[in-house]
Amino acid sequence: MFKKYPGSFQGPAPGETIGVRIPNDRVALAVLAMIARPLAVTSANIGGGEPARDADAVERQFGDRVDLLLDAGPLGGGPVSTVLDVSSRPFRILRDGAVARADLASVLGELLQG
């Protein structure tokens, strides 16, 4: 999570911070490469809900709130993303996931809380 400019990205991130990620998915990376710019989007699940790993799950969670759904097949069952809040110091891990706390601590040192 990063602090953002006030008033920016109100749709996907109405608060004071915004999450940034680089997906580990060939289709998502290909779309980003084709448009040559980042996308401001929400997660593919409702906050706190189960990860939506296929088009049916996205449709069940979001219904008609989705204008376009690109179905490239189910996603792998890997671990969820690690969420790191760098909007203030010390940095905090908000959700444990694919990147281990020990790996972050080895890079960030005292910048990482606890």
C-alpha cells in the first residue's frame, strides 16, 4: 500500500492509500504489455472473500458490476499475494502470502515492523 494523491483513483481506491501489484499471470501481463500502461482496478474478489480463481467465481462475487470479463481459464492455486503497507514507517505486513516475512526482513531490515 502506498499513499496516493488526494482525489486520485477514487473508484478502485477511495481511501488515502492504493495497492500496487505486478501479476504473476501470462494473460494479465500480456494485456498490460499491449496497452503499455498500468490499470487501476479492484481485486478479483470482495475484500476478505475467497480469491476468485475462475470466471464463474468472479461473476458470482461481482455480478453485473463487471463490464468485461476476460476468461483465460482458471488461475493456479498458488498462495495469495503478500500485502505490504509502505505508506508509513515502519512498514507493516497486512497479509502474509507468497513473499515470506523473513525474505522481506532480509531486504528491509529495521524498516519492517516486528
